[in-house]
Amino acid sequence: MMNLCDLVNMSFIEVRQMLRQKEMSWLSFADLVEAQARIGHEHGVWADTDKTCVESQLNAVVEALENRRRDYALDGLSFGVKDVINTKFFRTQFGSASWKGHRAGNDARVVFNLRYEGGILVGKHKTAELAVHFGGHVANPHNGSRVSGSSSSGSAAAIALGVNHVAIATQSLGSIIRPSSYCGVIGFKPTFGWLPRTGVLKTSDVLDHVGLIGRCVDDLQLVFNIARVQGSHHVLKELKLKSAQRVNDAQWRLGLFESNPFEVDPMVSDGVILFQANLNSSEIEFRSVPIPPFLTTTNEQVCLIYHSDLAYYLRKQLEPVAGLASPLLEQLLAEGDDIPPSLYRHQLSKAPEITRSLEVFMDEQGVDFLIFPSAASGAPDTDDQSKTDLNPLISLTGFPCITLPILMSSDGMPVGLSIIARKYHDHLLFDFVKFIQMSGVKCRPDVVFPKKV
């Protein structure tokens, strides 16, 4: 009989297989979900969860399966969502005292898509105030004195602790990739627009992404396929997705920058070199590529767009509850208010040019992917994001990005390795990760069982 540690370490696909082959009963699965929820309570990742709501969902799925009313793709999936995403059963409070007790009364489209296929929504993960960079954070599972990241910190910590198989999170600047890197899990930011934003807090039209955090790339790819937009209303996206195929088993071509585009912990930098050395395969070609000028000058532009958008959208969000925002958030919004509209429009107009520049750069260098550290170092002890990374650029361009927990900082904290692909090459990105796993690179982390601090 498997113990709790073994069960929590299982992927969703492994759990689903056991359920379908009658090696695990639905009662045992319910006990597992309850145990996972308790772990979440012990480590403070929940913004809201309710055992009765979870049992109601589970009973509906089991009844439909037993009566053969329908088959599901996600039976056996335990998932949680960042508390800026609407849910029917649980409160949606946006990490803000201003919205305490608020219930949206509906599921966001991405939540509906997963629940429709049998996924069990266990609860809402803590987030920062209105998904901005401070407040609401959860202790890092690897070291309780460190942060878990920015606004998706609760989601990344929940996955590291084995609370859920998959988390739905959001990113405007780096809030999927950076927390995943800090917590030693896999974070996936799809091509812009692939996961629907209906029912998700809006902070920026051009930067907001919905993405996924998990521990198993196969889980993430399956959930992505269920959650994404598809069908007759998205014909062009479907065609682009199908056209992004590896041609005749050609070599995987990886671009590594000649030098780090931002200051990086030396051990992290050495880890990238070791990753290259360990992937000694005739099917992979590493190419040294220069740092294009736009790579190091874009972050300031992205932050200007972001801060102006925050002021515009969050002012509207706070109108009904004036006076309840924190001083830090009010300060940030005031900075956004001070940005001249002409400057905002100018910077926004340059975004398509930067996206095109990155596409041309990858074409000219002849690479399928670019790889670089997901963060400058391991998780800090405060939410200090003063160090530069490439996450804002990746959000602005909308390229798909996955971070893998395969690097380590000098102080023993996990650091992710980011891999980006061209737009709509999301499945090619998943295929490459599965290829390097088969080549011996461990991309699937074990669940962290931290000592209480």
C-alpha cells in the first residue's frame, strides 16, 4: 500500500491511470485530495477552500462516470487557481482587503474548461494585492525565510508542496516564470491569448497571460490542450498550432547567449554550461548567439506600459471600495497616473516592432529555442525584484516560455532554466522538454516536505 508521500508525488496522469484501472478507489482519491488540502492549510497557501465544495464536485464526477453519462479527460485531476480568477464555489478576493468576502458567482472560462472535463477545483491560492508585487506572499517551501515569488507565489508554493497537480496562474511581467523558478517547479506561460482571460482580473491588455504551474510536463501539456481556446472561432490559431511541427526529425537548435544578458549568480551560470555539456546528443545543436540590443533595453519600456495600465484598470477596480487599498498600492498607482498618455502610446506602439525583432533574431541565428536562467538567483528573503531578468520581455512579445527546475544558486536554492520558442510553437516546446527528459535530464521535481519553521 502506498504511503502519503508516494501518493502526493504522483503525477495527475499516474493517478488517473490508477483510477481507471481500479488500482485506486474514488474514496482513496477523495482521501488524497483532503490530505493535500491539509498540507495547503499547514503551509498557508490557501486564500479559500471548502471541503464541502470539493466533495460536491467529486460526487458529480463519480456519479457521471458510474452511470456512463459521459467520459472525462481530466478525471483524477486536483487543481487550484490563483485568487484573481473567478470561481463559482469559492470566494474571489484578489488578495485585497478591498474585496474581502467577494463571490464572483461564475467560473472563469479556463476554470470551466477544466471542470467540464472532470477536474476537481480544490481552492484558491494566495496572491498579492490585486496581483501586484507585494503582500499576500507564502513562505518558500525550500526555505521558510525566503519568498516564493511575486503575485503567483501561492500557486508555485502549492505545487512544490504537492497540494495540487496543477495550478492556474497569471503573468504580466514574470509572475508565472519567476515564482516557479524560486519554488523549483515547472512554470508554463503559453503564447499570448492561448488560454482565455474571460473571468480573470485585468491589469494590462497587452501583458496579461494565463498560464500553468505543475511538476510534470505531460500533465501540463494535457491540461493546456483542454484549457486553451479552440474550435471554429479560433481557426487561425489552430492552423498556426498545427503548422508548428518539427520537420523530418531535424536537429533541435538551441541558442545560448554569448554572455549573460543580466547579472547572474555564478553557480547559476555554471549550471547552464553543465546543462549544455550533459545534453551531448547528435539530435541537438547548441549555437552561441549575440545579445541583441533590444534585449537589454526593453524592460523599462514594459514597466512603463504596465504601470500605466495598472493605474487605469485598478483605479476602476477600487472605485467601489475607495480608501481600502494599501499605501504601497496607492503609491504605485500614483506613479502610473503620472505617466503622460503620449509617452504611454509611444511605448505601446513600439511593442509589435520588438516582437518582430525577436522573431527575426531567432530566424537569423537559425535557432528553434533560446535558453537562459529564469531568474538571477534563488529566492530572496524579501520581495526584491530590483535585479533584471528577461521575463518582462517575454510577456511583451507573447512568446511561449517554460521554466524547468534544473539549476541551483550558490546558497542551495532552486533556479529555473527558461526555454522560449516562437509564437504558437507551444507543443514543439513541450516536445523538446520531453526529449531532454528522455536524454536523462531530470525536469520533474519531487514534492517538498519542509520542516516547520
